[in-house]
Amino acid sequence: MRLTCPYCGPRDHQEFTYRGDATAARPALDNTSVDDHNAYVYDRSNPDGLHRELWNHTSGCRTHMIVERNTVTHDVVSCEPVGPFAEQLK
Amino acid sequence: MSAFRLNLRDGVGTNLSDKSISFSFDGKSYRGIEGDTLASALLANGLSIIGRSFKYHRPRGVFTAGSEEPNALVTLHSGGRTEPNIRATEVELFEGLVARSQNRRPSVNFDLMAVNQLAGKAFSAGFYYKTFMGPALRGHKATRFWWVCEQFIRRAAGLGRGTTIPDPDHYARMNAFCDILVVGSGAAGLAAARRVAASGVRVIVCEESARAGGALASSPDFIDGEPAREWSADQIAELSAMDNVSILTRTTVQGYFDDNTFFAIERVTDHLAHKDRTVPRQRAWNIRAKSAVIATGALERPMVFAGNDRPGIMLADSARRYAVEFGTAPGRAVAVFTNNDTGWLAARDLAKAGVIVTAIVDVRTDIEASIRVLGEECRATIHSGSAIRSVKGMRGVNGIVIATYNELTGELGADSKTIACDCVAVSGGWSPAFHLTSQQGGKPVWDTELQAFLPGDPLQKWHGAGAMAGEFGLAQAFRSGEEAALKALADTGVAMPKQAAKIGSGPDIDGDEIDYAPAPVFEINSGGKSFVDLQHDVTAEDVRLAHREGFVSVEHLKRYTTLGMATDQGKTSNVTGLAIMAAASNKPIADTGTTRFRPPYTPVAMGAIAGEKYGHLAAERLTPMHDIHVESGAGMYANGPWMRPETYNLPGETVEQAYIRETKAVRAGVGIVDVSTLGKIDVQGPDAAEFLNRVYTNGFAKLPVGKARYGLMLREDGFLFDDGTTWRFDEHRYLMTTTTAGAGRVMEHLEYYRDFVWPDLKVALASVSDEWAGVAVAGPKSRELLKVCVKKCDVSDKGLPFMGLVDGVIADIPVKIARLSFSGELAFEVYCGAHWGSALWHALMSAGRKLDVVPYGLEALSTLRIEKGHVAGPELNGRTTPHDLGLSGMVSSKKNFVGSVLLQRETFSKQDRLQLVAVKSLDGQRIRGGSHLVAGSKDEPGISQGHTTSTCFSPELGCYISLALLEGGYKRHGEKLFATNPVRDAHVAIEVLSHHMVDPEGGRMRG
Amino acid sequence: MRYSAFAILKNALRGNRDWVPAWRKPEPRSTYDVIIVGGGGHGLSTAFYLASVHGITNVAVIEKGYLGSGNVGRNTTIVRSNYRLTPNSGFYEKSMELWRELSHALNYNVMFSPRGVLNLAHTPGQMDTHAERGNQMRLMGVQSELLDRDQVARLNPGLDVSGSARFPVHGGLLQPDAGNARHDAVAWGYARAADQLGVDILENTEVVGFLKDGERIAGVEVMRNGEPMEIRAAKTAVAVAGNTGRVMKMAGVDKLPIETTVLQAFVSESIKPIIPTVTTFGAGHLYVSQSDKGGLVFGGNIDYYNSYAQRGNLPVWEEVTGELIAMFPAFARLRLLRCWGGVMDMSMDGSPIIATGPLPGMYLNAGWCYGGFKATPASGWCFAHTIANDKAHRLNEAFTLERFKDGNPIDELGAGPTPWYH
């Protein structure tokens, strides 16, 4: 599988570390609801099909990107930057 | 069968040179010719029984001329280079080659295990599932019954014998990128390669065999007026000369992975008599191609008939190739048995090479005149509408009995006619080799016209060409090759001039025009033992038995009968087996479907897959002071990827004596220890303080510049994640240290929050673990030591208070010194640039000489912190919270941080949780690692109430101690229990203590 | 037809013509007492124990493809109970107990082979962790032995136990009565035995929806031979491993503490016996044993990303073969024959879920990660108990769906709620 790092270009996926479901968003810092945090930590929709997921280019620039990928075919639809510098790339 | 060497001349033995080669088989010496395969050389020497089958140990001969061979498996070489299960059809002969037959006792010609055949019918599919359950008296005994039987069965099974001597050879990996990969260099592959190469894109061509050209090598056709073989050689030479083309021969593309990543194995030295051991034996290629042309050809399949496994029966095209390419007649008198035109071509070419073809038996009644002529050319008797009823001969072929055959009903007539022959060349049609595309999940489609599965729709960027795509015949191969090339070029986005994008008429072909579609006949069922899978001895009856027992799905068929699961992966048997199952189920083959091919295409040496990871080449991390430790006599110890000193043993000292001495020296004087392995992360930015405040449980917002603070990190679920100290160098700059083992995951953890959760925070992170070397200086005399060598800073209690941080210089080395203590003593951590690490170590050692400084290792480091009750990896086991480890005070209630919300869950405040305590041995016995805490005796210990985590002998307490996690432990200080360790045969009386064993008030480290 | 050596001989004499299907291919009834979605190892064993232990025989097992098409026929066949945490060791030891008698209970030889499972240790610290686990096993009544380096070397002559090894072997933890079994036979044996007790096994029948009576699940909607049909039941159980997310969505459960990933398994060419036990590498992740046919069967880490494809990628090949050769340097020349993939229901703590719910009328068996094969008997046994009594058995009472949110994970590795690290 090959992923396109927004900073470094196309690379084999073993250069990256998988960080899981990117739709699981952490509740805001001031949100102290146990339910919300539980949902963030444990609930996964685990789709068979398109999945938005986080990958960190750990053997490269060490920034994250959101990859949209089909979990059945492994087709990569898109790789978008996230993080403090993401806006500058867009 | 008595195969023999033909008179070599033009067109006979095209692969052979004139150089004679000697080799040995089963200890006997033979001669072959350069260009032979082991199989062709064995045949040329008249050997017919090469191997024994898996189950019945039946004698087997050479069945094919390629990598699809099911029968002729041998063991090559000896010692650490022993290689079992090698197909003789793929081994290029070289001077001195040593091969042995296998899976036979005592010899391949006389195998005692062949008695298995006597139980033939009982030994049918599913045999093992139905018996060996043992007497049904007592279940436990019965299990042993199978266990005993299994010992014998295991020994009888298996093919060749492996070795336990390490492989002395080495392997390599090549990462390659190209625009277009062409797999296969036959007519279709060549046409595609020519076309794409001309456009200037980067092309890699992989060819499984020693020479490019594929079937062109033995084709009788003429191309552009030249013999096909010569024409293809010219084409290949032209291609090879192009800068943008690499042709890899002896390179099998084994796997097709996501995003057009191909895995290929190049056999670099296997075929050489004199191997240069400095080059790798095999090279694994990871090829990323923008697009690919798959032109892997097709594999001939046999028809199944009674006695079809006798040595002397082989595939028709293979028989033809042995004559044409290897100048070897497969027999003195060959009978061809076919259901398609290619069998006739084989007959004609055999005869042309000087082989006597006595008969052509074709199941079809209507045979085109143009084809019939081919039979007449070779003066064979022609039996159309006939089939083989049985084969005469036990260990070879003496003749065949044929009968009239009704193509519609599949029935044999009552007549019979015997034809004398010693070789049967059989053709049952061709199966496209779409293994690679099937690996990707592409669903093959049955083509009724061609009687073959075709690869189906592409799921990735590949285009099929030639026989692989069902385009049989030379003209079709050229045309489909060019078409595939254009599609592949379009994938790469190369703009094509209009003229170039046209398919030309291709080269001029002068050759046979035949119909490649066979009659839909797969099996001649005459009641005798007919083998579908030759290597696994799966018979047509086994397939029908599977059907009878309800194992009708193709996967069930495969798994129940083991059809197609042998080392050839059913390359010549799968389709036939499916067809027999379809017939038994009264279903069209299209509905039966086929199983998915799995990588690799042919078996691959595991050393080649591991490549540079072979053996013990896993990364090893060494600290800057590594050599000093080794020179000082330290026993080095693998701690994750790091090598660390265990103890610095004096002569005659045990590890335990050494760490006790080191520990005492630290508590009484001063010692130094290498702490360079700690994870170190540079945290910078205006929001660094806020960021740290969010990831640590305790407050970091107000940490003053020039101070360090110990911090705890949680996972979001509230469990402890890591700990360490973080130092504030500057308003916006911090150095975070992590545990050695946690360095990588902490970095990823922080990056996740920075990038994904709080990208609005202005903070930058960099791993600087390797940039800093660190030495901890510990003991009541540590300050004295530093005073000797430190310049440009004040290390007095006032100048450098507890948790303080200063810049200084030691022996001209700029250092950062923090007053931190893991040991519980007055202690400092001194950091410098990694390249100064050993100089710093030497400087500290010489500064401490008068103070009798000792270097101490991991064991003493650990002992000191256990005595102090400081937690480390064994306590941070991913199942403990700060409350469990007596660290509730570190958890701020004034802020929210990672894990703060879920840490509040009710379960974490339960009083019966495993809680950190210390235990001490009451009877002088050692508490061994891994003990559990129980109330009962050695014989009846009762259930586990907890377990020890970090154990040592405590010089301070004068007894063996351990940190432990005990149910409700905080309230059980003073309780007497046992540390039981049945696997180490120990049961020690212990007393539960507070984990703060040494200097609980902390006076020493603050002093 | 009862299987025995005698039956084999008798049938052989009659040309094997009288064998009958191992299980019937019945037409579905409109109503059952219990529907089990998923004709894999766990679904089939659940059906068997419902019928044999609880007398509930009006049961349908509904399988989308062919029976046993999922992980029961794709795993590396290891059977063991060498767990560290109490809920796991109790549960898996129950499984061992059932394994020992399984061939008899089913009248089907599942070839359970207690050849020993050996976990290598490469540092003194790892020896201590192994001892901690071995002691827990002993205290729970599970056999375990801590072996030193020489004992390990005697057991496995091909192992590199030299001090110069990158990860030198210090010893290992042996569960002598653990081993492996023939995976397909487990599925077929349970299917045949359940069928004989009256369970309907419906192959090639795909669940496409759930029937509801108000809030309560009342059966399933299936596609069979291209036709939709409804099958009703008072109790509907789901045991579909990697497809849990997919199936539960149809019931309206959109999110679960499970992610699906792919695990690859590998087999070498067949050779004469060379490694006697199941052996695992302690400085990485690799497990290897030799099948009765002679192939080395091995595997390692999952391909970390979420995946429903029954195939993986190359990095795992390199990692796994590298570790295999680090352990057994002689195997560099042995050849890999085949690699395949299975989809794994990775739970948030690496331990399974066997529980009532999450909807009324429904029962869930999931989260097996890649350790489900060894659990097959106990999983079915406990799940059957849970379905029959609407309440978990003592052995599976910790395997709830709520434990995650309650903060009580059963986390052997301590890796936290990161499914791909378990």
C-alpha cells in the first residue's frame, strides 16, 4: 500500500504509523463528560468501505495526515494534511 | 519409460551448448549438457522414477518442464545449504550439482512406504477425520491415542528433509520503481515491452526462466522470416540495450500487493557452479509500478484417466519442449492423448525432432483436416473419438489400452485396443496463469468457449496480454501485448502521439493456425485409480467422495481432499478437480467457481523474503558510552533495542555480588550510571507550557525556567502511560525525558495531540534521544564529585536546589545539570551532546577517583529505585493508574488533561484494586521474579492476591525485597503472606510494607 | 453414520459409495428457538452446546458463504491457555478441558495434538514476566514449566540458543499440554455433530437485516439463492468475528469497541518433522509450529490498518520471516509456500465479548482478535450457556460489552484501547 504524504510525496505505508479512526474526535478540553470521553475512546464505526483514518509519517516528516481509504479494496482515495501547518498546504 | 538423448542438431536441443557437465543423483554420477535442467538431464540418462508421491508413495516421473511440476521433487546440496522439495524441472544443471531423491525409504526405486497403497480405498479423502479417535473409554486416554498415532503419521508425511544447520548464504533486497512492469517475456510480454520502451518510460521486464522469450524459445514458427527463437533473441538484445529498460531473468514475480507493489525473487547464483559468495544468493525485488502488463502465459493441464500417474506420462507440450529445447526424447515410443489441437502440434514437433510418435488419441471425433495432417506428418496412427481406458505397466508405461469415447456422454465403448508405447504425452487444454491478479482478489470468469478461467476485471492498474488473458496464438499474443502496452501507458499519463497510439499489424508470422479451445473433457472415468492432484495423491474418486459427503464448495473440496494444496499449489490440477466436482454436482463449472490464488506464485526461500532482516541484523542501539562499558568489563544486556550494562563485575564476582557492591557504593559514596537511553523530546513554542500542562497529570504551567519537574502521563482511558522529568530551559523551551521503552510511543502520543487534537497550540516537537548523552551522578558524595570538575556554575544546594537546573562546563564540555534523584540519594543528571558522551564519562570518573566513584549498571540502578519505592516499567504495566501506585498526589484536580475524565470512573477508586506495596523476605530466602502473593502453603497456595513486580536484594534493609501489586495493598502493611513461585520452585514467607523503604521523608535527596 | 476405523473399512470394501453428507443441507424453517448468525467455529460450537448441553435443538446456524469460511479455517491452529489474567486463564482452561475430549464428543477427529507451546524469553526480565504468567497458570490449575536455555535447546534442536544471537535465548515458558489441532476439522466436526442433534445449518444464506418486534430483535432477514426470506426466532445470536461491525450495523448498532484488521498467516513447503512444539519468539511477534503434513505454519503481527480484505501486504512478510530466521537460522533456505489473510475483530483490550445484548433478544460473541481458534470450544460452551440462561456463566461474566466504559478492561498486554496493538 502506498500513501502520499502531503509533505514528502508518495511512500510505502510501512514508513507510516497507523493511528486509527480519524472520525473519533476528542471532546474539548473543558468537556468533562465521562460518556463523551468513553465514546471517543471506545466507540468505532469500523466501516467496511471508506474509512477516514490518521497516519503519522513516523519514518519521514513525522506529521499526521488523514487518509481516506477503502477497507475492503485498500484503495486510497485521499491523503490530507492535518496539524498546525495543514492550512499552509491547502 | 526409457527417455534418451536425441541426436542434437539444428532445432533439436536449442537450449543446449556442447559442453558436457557431470552431476550426481542419489550418489551416482551422471553426465548432462550445459543448458539442461536437472529434469532433462535425468531423462536423458534414462531415469524415469524421480520422486515418490506424498500419501501413497507411488513412483513418479517428470510430468512437466517448468515451475508447475508436481512430481519431480528432489533435495539439493548438503549441510547448511540443504534444500528440500526443489523441482528438478527448474534446476539449471551445473558442474558438480548434487541432488537426491526424497520421501522414500530406502530408495526411490523401492519404497517400503508404498504399502500405503494397499489401503488405497480406506485411505480416501477425510480418512483422518473419521478415525484415530481412540478407544472411547476415557476421553483423556483417547487424546493420547491420537498423539501416539500422530507421531508415526508425521514421520510418514512431509516431503524432503530440512536441516538444522544455519544457512551460510546471504540475501538482499532491491527497491525498484518503474512506470511499467512487464511480467513475462514471451510473445505478448515482448510486444508490450517493445511498445512501452519506445515511448521512453521506465520499464522493468521480469522473466521467470534463464532466458527471455518464453514459448518463442521452442516455437516452430517463423517471425519476419526468422525462426521465432532467433527473432526473439534479436528483440531482447535490442530491448536490453535501451537505457530505460531493465530485463531481469531468473526473476519470478511472486506477489502482487496493494498499489501496484510487486514482489519478485531473482535467483542470482543458484545456477552457477562457482558461486561468488560475496554476492547474494537471491535478491528480493520490491517493485512499485505505475502500471503493469501481465503476460504470464498459460499452463497446460492434463486429462485425468486411470493409471495417469505412471512415470512416463507427461504433459504434451512439456514432452515437446524436452525434445526441442533439451534434445531429449521423453520415450522410445510416444502416444499422444489430447482433447485439443495443441496435442497434435506437440506430436508433430516430437516427430520432427526424431522421436517416434506411435499414436495420437483424441477424444474428439471431428478433427479439422489441417490438424489431421499434422498427425499424418509424424506417421502416427490416429484414433479420433477415442480415449485411454487404462495404462499398462506398474513402474512405468508399457502401453495404453484405448476405447472409443463418446464426447457427449463421456462414456467409453466396450471395445479396447492396446497400443504399445513407453510414454504418454497428454494435453487437456490450457489454463491461463492469472495467479498474480487473482491474489489481488480479482474474480476469475469461466469462459465456456475456451474451457478456461480468465482473469476477470482488474482491481488495480494492470492489463493482461497473451495466453494469460485468453489470447492464445502468436498473432493474438502480439496484438494483445500491444493493446495492453497502450493501456498501461495511458495509466502512467504519458502523452502518446496519435500515430504511435495505433496498433500495428505486428510482425509477419509464418506458423500453424490452430484452435486452442479444447473439448470439454477433463476425466475419462473407467473405474481405475485416476489422479487429479499428483503430488497429494488426490484421485477423481476422492473428489466424488467429497461431493457425496457434502464438501461441494470449491474451498471445501480443496480443504477436505487437499487438492491443490501441495507445493505446486495445484497449477496443473485445480481446474480438472473443479470440473470433476462440477460434473458430480451437475452444475456448470462457472457456478462452481474457483479458489483464490495466494502468494507466492512459486515457493520462495524465506531468507530471500527476510532480505536484510535475515538472521540477527535487527537494529541494535548503543549509547555513546557503549565501548567504555564493554571495556570496563560490564555484562551488556538487551533492553528493548538498547544494549545496556547490567553490572560492572570485578573478577570472580557474581551479578548479585556486583550489584550489591555497586548499590552500597552509591548509598555510601558516589556512583555514575549511563542514562543516555532515556527518551528525550525537545518541546518548544509559545504554547509549550500549555501543551505540557494538558498531557501531564500534574501542573506544568507554572514550572519556572531553570527547574525540572517529574510528570505522569496517562492514556485517555485513565491508565498510566509513561513518566519522566521535564526541564524548562527557557520561556518557550523544554526538554522532556521519557522512559527508555516508552520513548517512541510517547513521541507519537504527543504528535497525535499536536497535529490532530490541538493544532491551534503553537508547539513544536522533536525527538532528541540520540542527540544527548546523559550520566546520572548519585550518592551523598555526588556534589563533591561535581565540584571537582564542574566549571561556570554553582552546584551547591543554593545554586542548584532539588529539581534545579543549571548550565555548566565539565572538561570543556558544555553540560546541563539537573538535580534529580531516581536512587533516593543526593543526585544529579548531567547531559551533554551525544558526541561528548564518552569524554564526559571519563571526566566524571577521573573527577571521582579520590571519592572512590563506581560506575553502576542497570541492576544497581534498579535496586536503588526499588528500595526508594520509585516505579518503573514493571509497575507501569498498562493496567495501573496513579491511584494504584501511590501517586494520587501527582494528579491535579485543578485542570483537565489527557485521561483526567476517564480516570474519574468509579472502578478506579475501588479499595480492592491491586495497589503498590513492598514486601520483604522474612526467612532470608530470595524472592524470585514473577512471584505471586498468596496466603496458603506451598502445596495449597490458594488464589493469587497479587504479584511481585521488581525484586532485588536490598543492602539497605539487609534482605530480599520486592515491589508488588497487592489487592487492597495500602491497608495491608504489616500483613504476612507468601511470595510463591511454583515454576521456580520457591515459596517465601514475606511481610507487606510500605513501598517507601528508604528515606521516606526524602531528606537525602533534598539534602 | 458413526465414524470409526470399522466404518472406514466397511465403506472401503463397498467402494466408498455409502458415505453420506457430513451434515444435511436443509431448507430453512420459518421459526427457530435460536438463530446463530455465523457458521464459523464459534457459531457452530455454540449450536452444538445449545443442543447437547441445554437441549435446545430447534436452532439454525446461518452462514453467508460456505461453512467455516472465515477464521476457523485460516488460523495457525494454536491451542493454549497460557494467560496472565484471571478471567482469561479460567476461560481458556475450560477450553483446554473441552479440547481434550473434543474428538470423542464430536465423533470427529479434530487432531488435537498436545505437543506443547513454548514462549521464548530473551532477557532475564522476560524470564521474570514468563514466571509471573507461569505462576498464575499454576495457581489456576494450568500446567506450566519455566525452562532454562539448555532445556529449550533440547526441546528444539534447530533454535539458535547461542550467546551471540541478537536476541539470545535465556529460556522459555512451556505449557506442555497445549498444542494445536486441525482447524477445518473443528468446524466440520461441530457442524456434523450439531446437525445430528437437529440443528439446521444454512450455508450460502446471507443475513441482510434483522427483524424487530418493537425494540426486540425477533430474527433475521436473509438472502438465499437470490431470494429474500424472513426467519424468526426468540433469540438471535451473532458470532461473526471480523464481520461483527458489518452485521451489527444492520441491527442498528452503529458503533462497537471493535476494529477489523487483517492478519496474515504463512505456511512453508512440507518437510519431515523438524520442530516438535509450537514455539513463539519473545523479542518480536512470531509463532510457529509444524503441521502434521509437514509445513511450518506461522504468523506474527496483524497488518495494523483497518481492513476487511482477506489479504495483507509485504512489510509483515519481511518482519515475520526475519524473526523466524532469527530463531531458526537454518530455515532461511526453506521455502514459503503460501500466505493468506483473515479479518480479525480486534477489541479494545485484546479480550473477547461473550454477552447478552446489546439489544433485547440479541446475544453477542465477538472481539476475538487473533486468538479465537483456541477458544472455539469454550466460546461456544459459554455462549450457549448465556443464550440458554439469559445470563453469563461464571467463566464469561467478565467478557461484557460494558467493561470498557466501566474501566475494567482485560488487557493482557497492557496496550490500552488501541486495538491494532493487541
